[in-house]
Amino acid sequence: MPVVTTVFENSVRALARAQGYAQFPLVVIKHPVAYVDDAQLTERAQDVVDQAVRILLARSH
């Protein structure tokens, strides 16, 4: 599943809809990823894991 930052979320969702994937699972994290300190990057990485797990568990039911 794609991981994108908030700046690109609308564009990625529009592209997915245009390709017929309106319900495309997407992990969205705060922008930016570059130029952040280790604590902020760790927070974003944990957010990716949390969202990915939720999406995967939801798809398994």
C-alpha cells in the first residue's frame, strides 16, 4: 500500500479514482518527511505502522 504525505494525498486519491480504485487503501503521514529530527521521523514511522496494521486488519474481515 502506498505511503504518501498530506501534501500529495488529494492527488494520489484522484489518480486512484481515475483508475477505478475509489477505495484504494492509502497511508497518509504529515508532511514533510525530509528535514525533520529523529523524534519527528520516529513519530511518522510509527504512524505508518499503525495505519498499515489497521488497513490490513480491516481487509482480513
